[in-house]
Amino acid sequence: MKVNVRLFASIRKYSDKRNLEIDIQEHSTVGDLLSKLGIPQNEPLLVIVNEYTQRKNTLLKEGDTISIFPIIAGG
């Protein structure tokens, strides 16, 4: 199945493109997608699937749009 992935800020270092169409297996999770992209599991991230914040164990569906942001702290 195909999903759309959008990478933001420092997360763009994992791809030469900002917007990707990725082919993944059915029943894949957000964590599976991160692994496929080469993003370490311990990377602090905000993952939004179709406009809702999700966890790494969230199942993905055909046509989902996944936006991945680094978590930024500051003061």
C-alpha cells in the first residue's frame, strides 16, 4: 500500500525530498515506516497522521498522509 510522507526541519536529513510516496506492507505501523525511512526509533518526533498526533504503534492505511517533525525544545 502507498502512503504519503512529509518531512520537516531536521528530519529532512533522512531523505533528499520533502514529500515522499512510500510503498509499505499492509498492517505496517508508524514505527515500521520510521524504520523504512532510516529514522532511529529513539529520535524525538512528533508524528501526525491525517491531521492527528499518533504513536509509533499506530497502524497505517492506504493513502494516509504522515507528517514527521522533530521535537524542538527551547526557551
